[in-house]
Amino acid sequence: MSFFLRKYQLLCLVVFLINTIASSAQSYKKDSLQIKSYTLIEYRQSEVKDVKLIKVLCDYCTDIQKEAIGIEAMRRAKLESYDPINRMKEGDKKLAIYIRIAKKDFAAIKEDY
């Protein structure tokens, strides 16, 4: 009987520890921001002619932060332009770029980024 009691106590302890660890793990949503930006890639004869930033959607950003995020969005759009899924022979491809950034890194974006 004592053996079953010990087994039950050990099982309860393991379940409690797993629950404590899982609840204390911090989600990325708690310490980061996700900012959406729209870009436009122009293709002419299957080559990238131009990559333009259309808009950065951020209600709480300063102009400097929007500019820095726009630069990063254009860089990511240029990388995405080589993906076969996004390639076109002729025309314009609109991409929505999601940028996830830590809150402390976002707050550190100042004039001298």
C-alpha cells in the first residue's frame, strides 16, 4: 500500500512541477510587438525592377520608428522577391510584411538608429 501512495505522491509532484513551469514560461506576445507594413515589388521581364514601401501600420510609433521599420520591411521584401512563390513575369506584387520586435528594442529606436 505504501508503494502506491509514494507513486501517487510522485505523480502529483511531477504534474505540479510541469504546470508551474508551463505557466511561468513567458509568451512572445508579452514582451514583443508585431508591426505590419505593406510593400510593392515591381517585376519586369521576370526581374525585380523596384521595391517600394506603401505603408507602415503602427498607431503608437513615432515618425523615426516608422522610418526604421519601413527600412527593415523593404529589406525583407527584397529578400522575399527572390522566393519562387512571389515571382512574377510582369506586374506588381503586393506583400504584407510582419515585423516582430522586442519592446525594449523598439523603445531603443531613436534618431540615431
